[in-house]
Amino acid sequence: MGSVEEKLEEVLGGAAPAAASVLHVAALSAAGEVLRIQHDTPRSEFDFFLLNASRARSDAILTTGRILREEPELQHEIQGAPDDVEALLDWRKRDLRKDEPPFLIVLSSGRDIDPHHPAFAASTRAVLYTAEARVATLRRALPGEVKVFGDPTPSLRRALAFTRKELGAQAVSIEAGPSTALSLYDDPLQIDELWLSEYLEEELADGLRGPRFLASSALDSLLPTRSRMEHAQASGRWRFTRRSRTS
């Protein structure tokens, strides 16, 4: 891979995101349904690159306990071919001036949390954001390096506000399921940028089709399209769209 900026230009047809922004990365079917991540979900090397680029530019990654349950092997470090990982890490350190690894913020009710999930083991700055009543129990159950913070009414919006105010994270990457992430699109809008990967082939097993995401018409009024590219991938045709509050 060449520079990260050149790769983003190739995939999205547009510029790299602002260093301080809330970025959501999502993958959809041709009908606008969120793709469920399973072993037979269509894959795209470009979608994989965008996910890792979003992590590389982040001060914090915000996800949910549900995601950890659905993906028991999930980790959030930068992944890919050695040259790609090296380029992304170099971009993070040299261009974005980020020397510390990102925080990993997990929004959870506190129930059914696996204290041995590899996401916790892989992150050196993991935080569980949970119900206030569950804090003491979870602090005893989780590894000592995982910080636990309680909230009387935890939500993704409140977790994001905590991440930005209390942890000082300006560049936040959202890796949450559609029903949870959509709350950030309500007024007042909390998402600054959206990278959308759409699998354009019609044949797709029903089990891979999740809930519908926001319609394009609704997104147009929130995050106008800044660039869009179609690419042939090994799994079929994909479209990649960059939507942003600013150009």
C-alpha cells in the first residue's frame, strides 16, 4: 500500500477525515440492510481497510457488549497485511501525532459480559461503561486493568459524551450495532462522518440481513455525500460512500 491518504482516495474517492470527528463505519446490503458479521458474510478488502483506517485515526473506539457477544474473537487493534498495518500505524504516529493507543469503550448493561473476551485482553486502555448498580460486581469480575464507570441511565449518546469530556477523546470511531448507533443520528446529530460500504449483489442469505439502516434520503439531509466509488471485489460489486458534515 502507498500512503493512507492515497488509499482512502482510491477507495472512497475523497479526502481523509478531520482529525477531530465522530466517525461511523457501516456495511450494508444492496437493499439497505446492515450486514450481519458471520463466517459467510461477503468480504471486501476495501471495507476491511476502512474499518482499520477508522481505528488508526481514533482516540477512542466506542462499541457495545452485544457486539462482543456476537463476535467472540473480536479485537480492535489495527489489522491487515504487514505493509498495510505498518502504513496505518505510521500515519497515526507521524501524521496524526497520536502516540498512545486508543481507548476501547464498551457500552453494556453489565450482564453476560465475558471477562476473558480477547477485546479486553488486547486493549491496554479498555473501559466498561455500564449501569451504576453493576459497577461493584463488574470491577470484581473484570481484569484489574479494565476501568469500570457507572451511569444511572447509560446510553450510547451518554457514553460518547463521557468519552469526549472525561477521557479527552476528540476522534471517536463508532463500532456499534444499527439499533444502537442510530440513536446518534437523532437530533442533535452526533455523527460527523459516515463511511458506508454497500454490497451490491442481490443474492444474500436471509441470515446475513440485519435491520434496515437510514434511507439515503434521510442521510442526505444529515450527512451529504462527499464522494462515492464503486469497486469490484472478490465477493462481488461494492459501493463505498463518504458522507460528512463538512467537505
